[in-house]
Amino acid sequence: MIRQGGLGLVAAIGVAAAGCAAVGPDYSPPEPAVPSVWQAELAPGVSMAVEEPEALGRWWATLDDPMLTRLVERAVAGNLELKQAEARVREARARRRQVVADYLPSVDASASVTRQRSSEETGAGGASVPGVAIRPDTTRTLYSAGFDASWELDLFGGTRRAVEAATASLQASEEDLRNTLVSLLAEVGQNYVDVRTTQARIAIAERNLDVQRETYEIARFRFEAGLVTQLDVEQARYNLEQTRAAIPTLRIQLAEARHRLAVLLGDQPGALDAELAAPAALPEVPAAVAVGVPAGVLRRRPDVRRAERELAAQTARVGAATADLYPAFSLVGSIGLEALSLSNLFTASARTAALGVNGLFTVFDAGRLRATVRIESALQEQALLAYESAVRTALEETENALVAFAEEQVRRQALREGTAAAERAATLAAQQYESGLLDFQQVLEAQRTLLSLQDQLAASEGAVVSNLIALYKALGGGWTPGAAGSDGTP
């Protein structure tokens, strides 16, 4: 039996293990210096009010486009990169459970039957066992069964730091999943806007093609009537063909945007061609957009949150490496049964037990363990710099998105006014040319200007919506708190 004093020693060691503080640095989240307001001039309707997390998490709903909503839902269900990120979360969760298991003792069960013949030469054959007559050359059978247990004491917090690192790594992988989701939904939205914008530009080119075809016929008719020279006919013809040549390029862009959308949804390229064949209006930009303050954006952006969790994980790894510099102690013990006959195996006299403490001390390792600590400390410094870089990148992207959204609206308004004037000029030029009051070169110039402005306006209309989506992405929109989170429990 195990002596009472041995149990007391084991208990004392266990209490000491529980009371020891973990070595290495304790983690404290960094507090970056950020401005209190945005430097960019906000567009009309944009405010620094705090957007509701649920509304920002479903920013596409503010655009009021049922097709976009369906595409987003299908992308969330089918995108392959998102599924990879989900698999990485499951991997990190399993790795954390693996590390948490080091807190608990390991127990092995064993059972054996050994048949042994003793040797007369070694003298073992002369051994006697009470109650059993053994001849010098006898063969006997030994029955045994038992449990062996070992438990490494976390005296210096190596296991605690490893669990901290695994927990932070799990949280970082969850933030990576959210970041993948944010990027995915923004890319779906922007490619959808590209589809609708390109369809509008093709329609504009085709309408202008019809007008220019009519102009060509008028020029040809006037030439045949002897009213103008062949120069007018040839100029009308190259103007017509120049517009016709621009349409295939736009159709290539349309096909690429539709194919990209299909792949984002987890489908084959071309799967959405029929569904998106009919042109439709661009999504509506909401009248009010709340962007919050810089500090709030940093708290929400998954890439910044991921960098902070990676810093926390690396800080804990420094502690785990530091703990390896100290001695390691383990409790070991076993209980079992041993007998020379199966009938006696489960009797009181067949019981065996052992309990002890093992210590492991590194006497000389040529500085390997200390070098490991320095490596982990250098990685911690890199993680801190990566976090600071993520903060600055987040602020830069948001400032850029605010400027782009505001300035593109100014450009769009100018193009609207210019296009209206160009439409009136083109109409007047055509009328005056038919009446013989205007040179044909001015007609061509008016038509080219009109086509250019109409095309730029259509592109600008799409850019306003696309820039708004980029702004939502910069704000970290696209995920709702709790949707991809973990409470960190094993």
C-alpha cells in the first residue's frame, strides 16, 4: 500500500503547482494612438454616427437589390475560400483541445499473460513461491493487469502559456474567417456592380450605334444627292465603326465579371450567364451612411483583430519557451494485480501499487533553450509590428474609401450636367446638318462627345456604388458579432 506520508507529499506538490505563477510576459493589449475624427471630408449623407453592428453586418440590404442579396447568400453557402477558412477554425479548435489535454494526467491500462521457463544455470529455477512447488526446470505462467498514470506538474506555467497561445490562435483563426467573409461579400458586391455597369455601357454604345448608323445613312443620301462630298460619308462611317469596335471589349468585361461572380459563389464560370443576361438598374445608394469614429473601426475590422490575437498568441509562446528553462516535475503511479494463477489474480494478495515524483533538469544544452526564448521574443516583436501595420492599413483604407466615395459623387454630378448639355448639342447639330446649316465635322464631334460623356457617366454611376461597397469593407462590414465566434472553451 502507499504510505500516508507519500500521499501528503503528492498533495503538497499539487498545491505548490497550482499556486505557482506562470513565467514569461503577461499579455496586455496594445493601445494604438488613433485620431478622434476622420481626416477626409465626408460626403453628403455620411456621418460619424455609430452604425448598428447588425446593419453594418448586412450592408448589402441597404442597397435594396434582391438579386444582390441572393448572390450574397449563395456566396456565403458555397464559396470555397470561405470553406477553407472554416476548416482552419476547426483545426485551431482541435489544436487547442489537444493542448488543454496536457493539464490532465495520462492513464494507460495494460494486461498480460506471460509463460516463462526458469533456467537451472542462473539459479532462478530454485526460487520458491509460497504455496507453489516449483521444480528447478519448471515452466510457469504469470498473470498481470493494471493502470499506469503520469501527470506533469505545471509548476512554472508552461502548460498555461501553451493554452493561452492556443486560445489566442483559435481566436485569430476566427478573425481570419471573418476577414475572409468581409472580403468575399465586398468582392461579390463589386463584381455585381461591374456586371450592371458594363451592361449599361453596352446599352449606351448600342443606342449611339443606332444614331450613328442613321447619321451615316443621312450623309450617304446627301452625297448621292450631290449636296456633300464623299468625305462626309467616310467620316460618318469611321465614327460608326469606332463605336461598333468598342462593344466587343465591353462584352469581354461583362463576361469576366459574370464568370468571377460564379466562381465566388462556388459555381463553374458561366453558371450565372443566363441569370444575369437581362440588364437591370444599379443598386440604390442609401441616403445616409454612418461610418463611426476611427477607434470604433479598428475594434471592428477583422484583420486588425486577427493581428492583435496573433500578438497575444506569440506573447504566450514566449512564456511557454521560458518555462522550458526551469525543471520539470511529474507525478507517476501505478496500481495493478499480479498472480501466478488466474484464480488468484483478483485477490487482495495480488495487488501492487507504486507512486513517485520524477524530476527533469537540463544541465547542459549549449544555449538551445535560451536561444528558443530569444526566437519567440523576436517573433513577438514582429507580431507587434504587424499589428501596428494592420492599424495603419485599416486607417489608410478607410480614409481612401471616404475620399473616393465623396469625390466620385462630385464627378458624377458634373458628368450628369455635361451629358445633358451634350445630348442637346448632338440633337441641334444633327438638325442643323440636315438643314445644311452646319459642317458635318461638328456633327461627328457632338456625337463622339455625347458617347464619351454617357459612357463616363454610366461608369461613374457604378463607381459610386462600388466605392460605397469599398467603404463598407473598410469599415469591417459583412459580419455580425457572434456569427463566427467562440467562447474559447475546450
